[in-house]
Amino acid sequence: MLAERILTGVMRRQGARTLALAPYDRPSLPRVADDQARLLYAHVPFCTRLCPYCSFNRFPFQADLARGYFRRLREVRLE
């Protein structure tokens, strides 16, 4: 659609002009000793009810999707 292509072009040019971000050098994380405990947060995005105030990534619970999610999560290996 012509209007969509024009609007997309205008928004890209405006965005490039007004939203140019300066390079950011992220500070490195402190080293953790081999014998020091580590914690990992693994988000479970499946809810039986979606609360309107929740800002987390979430989906209505579906057993087949949840099974696949947990199967893949078990494949993650921490090193």
C-alpha cells in the first residue's frame, strides 16, 4: 500500500534523526569465584489468568506450549 510505504519511509528518517543513540561501553561484570554460588532466574511465561497490571512477557496457559518451553529449558546447560 502506497500510504504505508510513505509513512514507513518518513518514520525511518525521523527516527534516525531523533533517536540516534551514543555508543555505550557496558561495564564488565565482576568475576565470580568457582566455589561461589550462582543464581539464575528462569521466567515461566504461562499464566492461567492474564492480569492487566502485569508487565512480564506472558501467555495464556496452553499445555502443549508449556511442555515445549520446559523441554527446551531443560536443554540449557550452564557453564
